[in-house]
Amino acid sequence: MARVRNPLEPLSSAVTIIVSIFAISMLLGVFGLVFADGVHFLGIGEKHICVTDRNVSVGGGDPGEPLGIKAAPGAKVLLDASPSFCTEHPSTTQEVLNTATQMPSLFFTVGVLLLVLQLIRGAERDGLYTPRTAARLRGVGWWLLAGSVLAAIGKSVSENALIDSLSRGGDANALTGLLTWDAPYMAILTGLGILSFARIMRVGVAMREDLDGTV
């Protein structure tokens, strides 16, 4: 009898490899942060902090403070298409905010990988066309839809709060971060597509169960 190939390949192997690499990278980052000097991980231990205010557009030029753009004491402003505020002596609050700008994307990515891995392992164990697999697929869709939006908002709020701490006279603050976040359109559309497919799968599973019961 010919061997039936796993219908979830090569996705299953690819996700397993990505999760393994991601986990190893996280462990190495934590190890380096604890035992090595000059190493920073997710903003922790980083002494040179820069953040760009993408809500303000200016012409390129030399470092300066035109158009009322001013750096806070201990910081400096660099001009390009948008002003960047930097400091080499961040306060504890600025270090926390710098880390907070990176954490939402990390949580979102880890969540996606774990949910997809759970979906694949569950489908391999329970089968593709089962209520559990459809429910797990729906969970992935909701995470992509809601998680991507929350991650974008969280990053925007943290970035604007950090800009506020490094600048003077600007409009950036945590509240503006709630209004100026960049919508993750691809993640939203992908999440909606997966939710629709999960609904189709649930209908197909119910029809299959009805047919099995009739037979």
C-alpha cells in the first residue's frame, strides 16, 4: 500500500523549524543579557535609544531644531524625512518605554507561531475535518485579526510616549498613539480570510457528521 503523505507538509516542518529557531534565539538573547557585557535584548540593556516621529515630516538637513522641533535635556534631534530623537543616557522610564515598543510585536509573533503549531499538531492527531481543528483554526484567525490590531496600537502608544519623553513642544504623547497607529491591513485581511475558512470548515464537518449518521 502506498504511504499517504502528510497533507500538512511542508507547513508542519517549516513551522516547527521556525519555532525552534525563535526559541533558541530568545534563549541566546536572555543568556547574553545576563552573562555578557554590552548585550541588549528587546531594548533591555540598550544605552543608545532612538525613536522617529513619523507623524512629522521635515526636509533633510543637518542636525538641528527647526519648526519648533526641540529635544529634551539629555537628548538630541536628528533630521531626515522625519525627526529622530536620540539619547545615550536614557532614564529608567525611557528604557521601559523603549522595551515596550518592541514587546507587542514579539507577543503577537509568538502567539501566531504557537497557535499555528497547536493547530498543526492537533490536526495531525485528531484529523483535518474535525470540530476541534475548525475551532483551532478560528483561534488563529481571531489572533491575527485582533492581535495584530492590539500589537499595532500598543507599539504606537509606546513610541509616542517615548517621543514625548525625548522631545519638547511636540504633539506626540501616549494619547496620540491611540489615534495614529498604522493599521496592519494584511494581517487583518488574512485573519478575516481564515475566519471565513474556519466557518466553511465547521459547516463541512457538520454535513459530514450528518452523512455519517444517515449511513
